[in-house]
Amino acid sequence: MLDVNAHPIMTRWPAQFPDRIQLYSFPTPNGVKASIMLEETGLPYEAHKVTLSDADVKSAEFLSLNPNNKIPAIIDPDGPDGEPLGLFESGAILLYLAEKTGKFIGQSSSDKHRITQWLMFQMGGVGPMFGQLGFFHKFAGSEIEDPRPRERYVNEAKRLLNVLNQQLEGQDWIAGDYSIADIAIAPWLRGLDFYNAKELVGWEEYPNVAAYLERFMQRPAVQKGLVTPARD
């Protein structure tokens, strides 16, 4: 059984409140999924800033919780059957917290599966494709002279935005009621600002998506989760 107080990660990021969920994260599109969900559910938690530097995410302490050296990760001292549980991968964390609280996962088994398919849509599509778009448009990949990588991810981002725009026709949230699908998808839409890519993908061509992101950003829990843990 996982011993929260003796976990190696505690030597680098000690818990002031070990009886609360421990969040190890940084405010990236993936990182804020966990903090927004924790704010939305009202679960007590303690946030620890884990930067994206190798000194943090590749440290032995962090790797003891997440061998994939990516944020976010959590430890819940009150996990299933009353035993502590450590988790990594943002989608897995969203599903776990939704099932733990019974919130943002729908009212029926059918709801849950419909929501989960859109969560997987983000995990397998929106996140990886938008991330590559950012790499080839804003970061080191922008120095590559061959235009084909950039064009590939621009076109794929446009395709995904069109899927979302159609899905949001006539409804406020991606799978009916507000859910973990929205908590997963919307931060990546916001990330297009960070990548300076809205004009590149023709943002104005997706009015349902633009209105959706604005609704999402107005939620108090979202506003708090986006800055937790603080960068500075």
C-alpha cells in the first residue's frame, strides 16, 4: 500500500496537509485540467509547482510518482477502498476524480461513455495535434524550412476545430451537460492564443467554438484552476 508520508516525492515537495489530495502540476493545457477539476469538484487539495525543467520532471522524486516525467500527477490519500492512490496522465486523473465525486461524468452509463469518447478525442487528437502545431509554428520547429510538417498540423487543427464547431451547434457543452470532456478540451483551445496560432487556423471560422471557450472561461473554478499552482 502506498504510504503518503513516506513517498519519495515528499522529500522534494513536502505536504503541509497530507490528508488532502496532493497535486503536482504546472499551468499548461494538460496541467490545468487537474486543477480545474479539483476546483470544480470542491475536493480539498494542496498544489505543488512542478516546472517543466528536467530538474523537476526528471528528478528521481517526481519519477517515483510518474515514470513518464510529465505533469500533472496526484496522490489521493483517500483513494479507492480507503487506501492511498497515486495517478498520472491528465485524462486518467479526470476520470478518477469524476468517478470519486460522481460529478461531471453524466447521469447514466450511456452518458459516461459519450463523455469519455470526447475525452479520448482530446487525448488522442486535440492535444497532440495542437501541441505539434505550436512546436512547428512558434517553437524550434518553426526554423525548419520544409513547410510540410507545419502544413500538416495546421490542416489537422482546422479539421479538429471543425469537428468541435459542428458538435457544439445548438448546445453549450461538448457532450450535453458540462463535463470532464469540456475540462479536457477547452484549455487546449485557449492554448492557441499562447501559440499565436488563432489567425493561422482561421479561428473566426468556428463561431460555436469561440463562444464555447468564452463560456468556459467565465466559470469561477476555471479562472482559479488556470493559475494553480502559480507560475511564480
